[in-house]
Amino acid sequence: MKDYREMYIRGILDIAEEHGLDYTKEQLDLMHEDELIALRDRLRMKYENIHFKRYC
């Protein structure tokens, strides 16, 4: 089974960088994979919704 952990971390860090959020790789390394997925999904919903509203 492929490990997607680094992909989740990279996705969170990309969103954080784009929106000025304070997340570091060291903080995210301490989280379980399920927590990373949940955080990534929450950030996506929040910020994709902002982008959607901005361009409509």
C-alpha cells in the first residue's frame, strides 16, 4: 500500500503558504494520517469556498 502522508502534508503546506497560515512540516509530522486528511479537507472547503465566492 502506498504511503500518501507526504502528499497530504504538502497539500496542507501549499494551502497554508497561499493563505498565510502558520503550519510547519514539523507540526504536521506529529499528526496521524487521519488527522492530516481531516485538516486538509477542512482547509480545502474553507478556502475553495472563498475562491468560489470571490469569482462568482
